[in-house]
Amino acid sequence: MPKDRAATRIQQKNRAAILEAALNVFSAHGFRGATVDQIATEAGLSKPNLLYYFPSKEAIHTALLSGLLEVWLAPLHALDENGDPLEEILSYIQRKLEMSRDLPRESRLFANELVQGAPRIHEALSSDLKKLVDDKTAILTRWMEHGKIARVHPYHLIFSIWALTQHYADFDVQVRAILGDEDPFEGAGQFVETLYRKLLTP
Amino acid sequence: MPKDRAATRIQQKNRAAILEAALNVFSAHGFRGATVDQIATEAGLSKPNLLYYFPSKEAIHTALLSGLLEVWLAPLHALDENGDPLEEILSYIQRKLEMSRDLPRESRLFANELVQGAPRIHEALSSDLKKLVDDKTAILTRWMEHGKIARVHPYHLIFSIWALTQHYADFDVQVRAILGDEDPFEGAGQFVETLYRKLLTP
DNA sequence: CGTGAGTTTGACCAGATGGTCAAATCAAGA
DNA sequence: TCTTGATTTGACCATCTGGTCAAACTCACG
């Protein structure tokens, strides 16, 4: 077993390689569809060697998910009550859209998990995520009460932003099958900007 | 092997039971995560008995998907160039939302498939689906040119409708973790109605 | 250079899983 | 009732897969 304290260069390199490979494989095939062998091969390790760094397939998955949740929610965290309301929301949306473009594997990892009932992160959803969303919808509600943005259901506003932006990562194949060569994200950026401006302008 | 022609009552009943059970299991666990035994048990059959009606796990999955694609696209099919533009679109949206509420398993079945790159329905996407969407976006574009609805990117308009409505079925756990007891679909119906009215009113 | 901790691997195991098959059972028409 | 085709099943198989282990190898450092 690798020592806990003072990870060696090798440990750092291999752990990183494993997580990177696991992100590829889990996001493409889901937890059950991914095999340890596949992850090991993609990470350039043998299976027993991989299991020297992580005690189980489950442990890799958990490590990935919990590490990523933070990154994933960062843009919402950044929503600032003291900024200009509409611009804050629009820039949150653009940041989410960029994440769909730049981190599609991460998006699909969560999508896989959620579609199947989130067996492994259900708790994080109803604690951390709920708390964050409650905080931010409170800000949205205050903005609405002060007439800074139009009144809409704040939770569904958030859901709609998630749905719209993550769609481009999660259902990438479908989008590309329909759009052909056209870059999805060009049009998407414009579209969501228009949409939320019209929706939220008081 | 069951005879092709003249399906007996037993055949009809068992085939239906298998597809029903398979819908449960595939939508909850994905293709790889589902086991033939599980489907058989849920259908009230033994595994060999199930494989008497369908030659393989893959065959069940294919049968399900192709049977469902039609149902799934019916609302879009119904979009009528001769109706009132805004009302046509809004009722399409409401119908999609009802499908998310009433057929969440179907939605998740497709979601599972799409998130993992649609290995089994990729062709249907770039042929049937693309053709249908091309047809309907042509209608949308004509409506826009005649000033009946606001000008937006028609493909992204469709994507946004899919994303918004299916979100409530596909990411049901997340939605419920955040909303608590509140019924998601009440608020959602109102929200999307407002959203698309504001977006599309010229 | 020697040594002990850290790293890697071939061989292996147990359980799960998709699928097969011959034999048994059932159901409906003659 | 008897026969024949449809239906059902217990036993079985090959493969895959997560995980183990002891032995081998490598590397940093005294």
C-alpha cells in the first residue's frame, strides 16, 4: 500500500493518470459499464498495479465524483449578490456553457450518475447541493423583490440553466447529428444569452 | 422458437411483460448495468424462458428503443404549420413536459443511451431524427420570416425545449432533492410557458 | 554499493452473467 | 382422449470481471 504521508513523484503521477483515465472510461460507459482493466490500460498500468493505488473500482469513482463536485459547482458559488443582477446571471450561464464545452466528460460523468438515480451521490445532492442552491435562490428572490430582474420561479430558473447548458455536453451526439458541421457552442451561446435576457429583463 | 405469424395470446402477454420489465431495468441501470436475470424475474419468467421470446439482451434493448422512438417523437410530428405559431410551439412544449411526467422511464432510457454516445441508435439520429427536425425547423423559420414569432436559432430552440422538458425526467432525483415536497411539474409548466412566451413573442 | 521501502506483475480465484440445450410440461385442435 | 407443436425449465457452459497475493523488481538514500 502506498504510504499516506508524503506522496512520491511516482504516486502523484500514477494517481493522476488513473483519475484521468477513469474520467474517460466512466463518463463514456457509466459505472457498471466501465471495467477496471480498461481504466488500467488507458492509464498505462496493469490492473493489480492500479489496485495498488486505489482499493477498488468504487473508490476510484468516489474519488472522481467528490473531487469534481467542487469544480462543477464553482460557477454557481461565484454568483455575487453585489454584482449587477442580470450580468451576474448571464455570466453564470456563459461559464456553465463553457464548462460543457471544455469539460464534457465531467458533465457526462454526473449525467450518468444522475440518470440512474444518483446512488452514489444522493447524499451530497440533498445536503451540499441543496444548501448552495437555497442560498443562491435566496439572492435571486431578493433581486426579484427589488425589481432588478423579472419574477420567475427561482428554482426552475436554476434548473433551466443547468438543463440548457449541460444538454450540449450530455447529448453531444444528438446535437451534432442534427447540426452537422456547425459548431454547437457558437449558436448556443447567442441563443441562451437572448433567451435569458428576454426572460429576466423586468 | 415462437412462430412468427399469428402470435398466440401467451406470446403477446409475455412479450409485453418482457418489454415492460426491460423498460424498468434498462432505464434504471443502463444497458450494461441491466441483467437478463433481473429483467426475467421482473417479467415473471425464468431466464431461459425470456430468451425463448427474444434471442438476446441486445435484441430486447433494440426492440424497446425502436418501438419507443416513434412515441417519443410524436409530439414534434404533430407540430402543424397551419396552426397558430406560438400556440403550436407552446402546446408542443406542454406535451413534452407531460411526457417527462408520465413516461420518465422512456426518457431515461434514451438519456442513458445518448449520454454514452448512442452506440445503438446513432444511425436513427442522423437519419430519421435529423430529417424530422429539419422539416420542423423549416416551419419555424418560415414563421420567423413572416414575423409570427421572434427570430431565434431554430435548432437551438428545439434543443432548448428538449433540454428543459426532459431534464425533469432524466434528473428527477436532483430536482426532487432540491425542491423537497413541492411538485416539480406544477412550477415547471408555468415556468416554461412564461419563458417561451417571452422568448418568442415577436 | 547495499538495503529496505516502495512499486509492479503474472498467476490465480470466486462470483456474476449472457447464453445453450435437452428434457419436461402444457394447451388446443382432431 | 390423444397428438403435436408451443412453452417452460433445471442444469450447464464459457467468458468476463473485480479483486488477491506472493514474488520480483526498482529506486532513493545511507
